[in-house]
Amino acid sequence: MWNRLSVLYEVSQVIEIRTDQRRGRIFVAVLAFTLFLSYRQPHLNAGEGIQTVDLREVLSIGDLEDDVLYMWAGVVSDEEGNIYVTDAMDYSLKKFDVLGQYVGKCGRRGQGPGEFLAPRLLSSSGRFMYATDQSLPGIQVFSQELRFQYRIPFPWAISCMKVLTDDRIAIVPVSVNENGYIYFIDRRGDILEEVKYCDDNQEMLMNLVEVEVDLEGSIYLAYCFKDRIEKMSSEGEKLWSCVLLDGRKIERKKIKTFMVPTRITYKSIAMDNSQRLYVLGGSLSKNESRDVYILNTEGQHFATLTLPEPSHCIYLDREDYLYSRANEGTTLKKYEVKFETENHASSMQRESR
Amino acid sequence: MRDRFIVLVLLLSVASTNLNIWTDELRHEDTNQGIFLLLIMDFNDFMCPTCLDSLLDFCRQLPVSFRKRCIQGVVVTDKYRKKESGDSFEKIMEKKIKGFVKANHVEFPILLDRNQIFGPLIKKGTSVFIFNTETHAITQHVFPLTLQEVGLIRLLSKSSS
């Protein structure tokens, strides 16, 4: 920072020589202040002193030669560190151990119990795995041994799902009329609670969000088609709202009678054990589908990390390892997230426990 | 227009070579007439369960022996390919096709259109091309097929089985 200020000082000296003395000083003062603010922004880290963040690959599952993963869609881990993925290309739910060794799979193409047409989202209570299907209603529940347990009915297509406990699941539906709500359901599919997060009477899809819920029940929303990230209390009170991409708007185009968005703003949201929020940017980000914005619980953006390859989602496990996509979904990567502070480099995994 | 002509010529030359081979096989097996199908698929349809249903249901209605002997699949990935796609793109796509074949018990061979030749032929969507050895005609049918089209192809395939 001091180097940058010294550069600004040198520049101001040059400008002062070339302009009227008094006007030049005022201009330079304004310029210096503006530049100082713009340099300062990335280092506003809410007291954490974090300068940069980096990734170190620790595990890679699936490659171009094997038959392990064809197109993984959802990922989750259990309490022992086993990794589960839904594979959209072979209609399956697969399990890998903590070292990334293939353990087994279940599922096949179909509409019966334990079968899939288009497996997508995956979430876990620790004990059970919950999987959605783009073409089948409801949520299928599997044991850690990949045995189908039961199906939870839900009337609408599911855009986002977060399992908090086996009896409390947060769902964001895709619905023409029911947009702007998060539903909390139990294992029977009964609605326990509805939380309205958006009052805008927007057309279809514009209010879709990715959701994360912290241990206190606070809800974090990353809008898929708007530049907006918000935090709400468990009662639905909006606590803060922020933009990361200058409030840019998504273009829409007409398909039949619907106006649909053409690009995605934010694709995924996750929280680590230190209550840092990770938001995966989409098409509007500088590095499309690779930039992950890291915010504190007050909504201050203090760091950005860039994934090596575009991803459709990110996931943070219980030990704060970050998972993302590679090789167009034929590979799952697991990374350690390393934060560099002013004083020392620290790994998130040491801080989290 | 010129591109389409070139592609059609290429296709016909490939087809005529294969037609000779298949025709010989059919004649050897003492059939009077025969068809073979060239199924050109847009990779995007693999991600569309409804589109896939239409395609797989059609294939399942054809006799097993016909499926194994008289169909060739080609997957076009033009729309899926990005400017920055590197050399690994083909490997990735072939891997995905392998997974699709295995998961859906596909009995006919499927190739990847590595040289992006077949894309212009399916601008309206995934299509099946019928090569008729009897009439020496080639007809294109775009998915989803009508009931009449399915019926016709089934009838012709039974003659070829």
C-alpha cells in the first residue's frame, strides 16, 4: 500500500509541474483520494487482515481415461468424509471414499424408487443423502450405503435444496406463481414454514436464488439472474443486501410467451466453518463461472478466488475443503483453501476446528 | 448452399461405400430389400430427458438384429464446443458418449463427429437418415418423429432384419 501511495505522490509531482499550481493541487488531491479508495477496496476485510486467497488441489476424482464420472451434477459429503455425486449421464448416485476411491453406485434410468431420469441436486443431513431429479417430482433419500429409503413429495420442480436436518429441508421451487418463497419441509413433504424473500412481482425465473443457511438459521441468498446477494434472519427479515457486479442487469429474450434470462449472475453459494460466504459467479463475472467471491457475514466482499476451470457449482465440506468441476463434469476436484494474511499464511482447515 | 452440397456429397460417398458393404451383407443373407439408418444426434439432446425419450423409444421399437447391424450413430457437438475448447474436448465428449451408451444399453455404434462435418445436416434437430437400398433414396426425418414415420421405418427395418 505504501508503494502505491508513493507512486501517487510521484505522479502528483509531475502533474503539478505541468498545470496551474493551485488547480493542479486540487485535481491531484481528488485523483489521489479516488485512486486510494479504489486500491483500498480489496483489502477491506472486516478486520481479518486477509490479503489473498489461493487454492491447492488435494484430490481429483475421474479423468479422461476412466469410467468413473461422466457428467457429475451434484456433490455432497458425509460425516466420515465420503463423497457422493449424482451423475447425469448414467442416471446414478455414486460414492467415493475420503481418498477418492470408487466405492459403488446406485440408480439407473427410470421413474421407480432409486431410479433417475435427470439426477441433479444433492444434499445431506450427514446420515442420509437427498437427491433431486429435473424430470421427476420430489426428493429421493438414500442411506450412506446407497440404499433407497423413501421419496419426499414436493409439488414443484426444485431449483435449490439445502438439507438442514432430516426433518427440515429448505427448498426454492421453480414455479410461475410461487416465486419469491423458500419452503421448509419435513421428511413427509409437509410444509413447515414459508419464508418470502422477494416482494418483486417478477416474471418467471427472475427471482430464482441459491440458498445457504447458517447454524443460527440465517438465510443467505445469491440471485441467479440478478446482481444481488442478501442475508435474511430466520424470520424472513432482510438484514443486508449487496451487489458485486455493479448492479448489471441480465438480458432476457422471448420464448413463446415467456421472457427468460439469457445469462446467469450467480451459480452457487456455500459457507465455511468460519462463517465466510462463497458465491460462485456466472456469465457476468470477469472469469466466467470461475470467480468465487468471498464475503463476511456482514456482506463485505474481501477476497475473490478463481477456479482453474469453469464450474456449475461449488461445495464446501465439513472440513472446509472446496469442491468444483473440471473437464466438463468428468472430473471432480477437491481443494484446500488457503488465506494469506498480513502476518502469515494460514490454511482454513487449521482455523476451522 | 455450397457447404451443404459438399457435406451431402461427402455423406453420399460415405454412405455409398457403406451401402455397398451392407447391401452385400444383406444380399448374402438373402434379403430382397434393405435399409440402414444414419442417426445424427445433437449432443445437447442428451441433456434433455424428453428429447432422449423420443430417440431411445424409437430405437427400441426396431428389431434387435436391425439395431445391431443396420444403424450407425453420429454425435454432433458443434453447439457445445467452445472457442477455448482444447485438445481434450474430443476425449471428454467420447467419454460422455460412452457413459450414455452404457447407461441406455445402446446396441448400435456411435461415433463422435470430430471434424464437424455432420452438423449442417441437422440444423432442424437430431435426425435419422434412411438409406434405402431398393429405391436408392435417402430421406431425412427430424425428431420427434410422427407416428407415420415410425411406422414406416419399423416396416422397412423388418424387411431388412
